[in-house]
Amino acid sequence: MRGADLLVQSLKAAGVTRIFSLSGNQIMPVYDACIGQGIELVHTRHEAACVYMAEAHAQLTGEVGVALVTAGGGLGNAVGALFPARESETPVLLLSGDSPVGQDGRGAFQEMDQLAMTRPLTKLSLRPTRAADLGEAAARAFRVARSGRPGPVHIALAFDVLEADCDGAAPPRARDFARVPQPPGEGDLRLIAQAVAAAKRPVVLVGPALGESRSGDLLPRLAEALDAPVIAMESPRGLRDPSLGALAAVLAEADLIVNLGKRVDFTLGFGAVPAFAAQAGWILVESAREEQDRAHHNLGPRLQLAITADPLDCAVRLAAARAQGDSRAAWRAQAAQAFARRVGETASPGETITSAALCAAVQRQLARRGASVLVCDGGEFGQWAQAIGKGSRRVVNGVSGVIGGGVCYGIAAALACPDHAVVALMGDGSAGFHFPEIETAARCGAALVLVIGNDLRWNAEHQIQLREYGPDRLIGCQLSDARYDLAAAALGGHGEYVTRPADLDAALSRAFDGGKPACVNVIIDGTPAPTLSAR
């Protein structure tokens, strides 16, 4: 048995059935080892797409998403996509081919220090030097990726290690890949419960790892158990996230913030006054020491209690308890009403299609189609999509603010949830990053609908220029009227081009009903992203 066989058998033992990959010389032994193992290789057109797809797959399945790329430029292309996976707290395993250990320091083909590139962006980066170690390396990577604050991990696969004989080695057991729990102590749970019971206007914040699409019914159960609003924050817009309505107004009135793994950073205005009341207390549950240090730095004496535990384990334990103290039905209703606030009219004036009207039209389609996955990329149009769109499940570009992964997220969603209607909304700028992956979607049978809100520019930056420098200082943000719909058809999909409001619903219906990847290219007015006042 080769090292490559041990690796693949270990991945199989971990429950892996799908790997997102782009081929290359150094990983051909892994491809060969996948034959007959029940592991599908989804072959992409760019290495970053592998990581984006693995990220969405992990979020929608609860598994560790696995990406496999080659050495040199292959790894280089993939590294950038590790950042959004880290910020979205998603367990992703990046496997990369590497030059032979036996040629280290001699100038081997594509030799480079891969771990130095990936360590700043991962929870763990490894380069096993013996074939017999590949199984345990995989198990360790899975445990680290899943435990505490989830995130990406990386294993560099030297070619001679993959090819070396390791007869006698066996893959780890399934339990060796499992998440390592870190529950809070009973005393800590009592302190949290007592503090919440004593508060009049508590709010519970959770980070991306506990987002609604990943945690099932945990958050509603937690809200009932604590008799307090519970909100998951996944956007770089933080307090101004349009999908959370008037979140800022609620947090400004809260007298206690229970923070379950939500990083105290720019998305919370660093916890500063007046975004939060000066007298509001904070409780932090966090497994990572550096995040506890960050919270202490930003909050000072307002941080009343910092508990070292896994936020997931803590949330599960708290959700199993009973609410204490007087009912806070009025406070919860007030918060729910604020969170539900959205932008105003969605009708398009005359022959112009607004961003809001386009998103509302997509929502009408989803409302008729049962289970759905809504994918929202970033940028100005992406914020409209996040503000108005609602699916059974959701994947967004995350706290990193990185744009361009939407096409890849949508493909992974269509493969992971084939019984769901899958739609990915993005601007024409975001669409350009990985548009050729439509060929991947067509080849793999991933039926998704890409909706491009096309304002012929990088609108987020265009709006910055307008706001900060004035209309006579616009530079470098214009895009063309490229026919993305025609390009999608050429890549094996279906294309629709829409310029008039009257044609929008029919075009979307054809795209959703076509049974193959579709691109609906819609010319919009380029309205700035929605904002809601704090109060």
C-alpha cells in the first residue's frame, strides 16, 4: 500500500465522499488511490474554486470540506481562499501536492516552503515526511478543523511520501477524526444563567460557526431557554448588516451581552460606547486565548466574565436549561421587530430595474419552490441580496468581506443539496472571478441559478469614490456591458438577459425550471447598498 492509498482510505474512514480538486503532477497518486473508494472528484477550473466549494460544502453538510490541489502555482492560487474560510469559521482541509522530501534543498520542481504560506491562514499546517504518518496526519487535521473555533487546516503531500510503501499501516478509526468537545463547567453555566436572569435587556451573540444554516434549531431553543434574543453575525458589515435589520438599535439598548464565540472586533465596533451602552456588561465564552485577549483589550472592565469553553458546547448546555427570572416577552418582541426591519419599496420605476426589485423577484421564485439555498456574494448588490433574500439555508461571503466565491458556493450547494432550489446572487464584478466554473457545473450536473445584478461597474468602490471624492473623481471602477448570459450558454448552461421589469419573472422562471446551470444577467440601476438607522 502506498502513502496515497493510506491517505485516501483515511479520508474514507472520516466519511469523505467528495473532494474538490484541480489536477497536477504531484497529486496524481491521490487521484489513482480514489478509484473504487466511493470518493467523487469534482474537477474545477481554478484552485481557489476548490477551497470555496469545500467551504460551502462544509457549511451545508456539517462535514469537513476537502480541497486537493497541486504544488507551486496550484497551492499559490488556493491560498487566498483560505482567508474567507478562516473568517467564516469553516472546517476545510486543504491537501496540496509538494516536491519530494528526498530532494529538499536541492531545487526540486516547484519546491517551496508551503507551510510558511499557509500557517498564517490555518489552524494547523503539516508536512508528513513518512508515508505511514499520513493517516494520523489526516485524523489530527480533522480534529483541529472541527474543534473549538472551526477553521481551515492544510497538509502538504510530498510526492515521494505519497508514492512510498507503507504496508502494515492502517487508517485511523472514525472516532479519531471527531471533534474534541470543550464544555463549560457547571459553575460557569450557573453564572451565565444567573446573569441573564438578572438582566432586563440581554442579547446573545453567536459567531459564524453557529449561524442558522449550520446549527439547525439550536438558536431558537437557546432563545427560549434564556428568554433572550439570540442573533448570529456573519457579515463584515457587522452592526450595519442589512440582513439583521436594526440590530444596532437593539444592541445599543442591551444591558447584558452574552457573547458565544462572536469575535469582539470591527464588526461590533470594537464593543465601544455609544454603539453599546456604557453600563452594559459582557460575558464571553471563547475557546481561543487570543480572542479572549482581544475582548479584554477592547472591552476592559466591562468584560465581567470570560469562560474558556467551546461556544457550541456551551450553547447546547444552555439550550437544555429552563429560563429563569421574569418574562422578557416584550423585550424579545421589540428585538424581533427590529431585526425584521428591511428596506422599503421594491417596485421598479418605469423601465429601470432596481436592486431591491430584482432581489424581490428572486424571492418570489424561492417562495414557490420549497426547500432552497440562497448564496449571496459581497459588494453593493450582494448586500441587497442579503437584506431581502431568504432561503431555507444560506451561504454568504462572510466576515472576510472577500468577494468572488459566489459561483463556487452555488455549485457546491447544488451538489450537496440536489433537492433544493439553489440561487447565487452577485454583482457583475463578483461574477468575473470564477465565471468559467459554469463549465464545471454543467459537467457535474449542478443545477443552480446565477443571478447577476449588472450595473456595469465595481459599485462598492464607485460609491466610495462618489462619497469621499466626488463625481468628478471617478476612476478605475467601470465595467463593460459584457453578455454573461451568452458566455454561460457557451459554457454549457442556460442564459437569460433582462433589461425590463416586465420580463424579469418569466426569465427567472425559465432559469429555475431548466434543470441545468443558468445565468440570469439583469441590468440594474446600481443603487447603493441599503442601510438602516440605528434607532
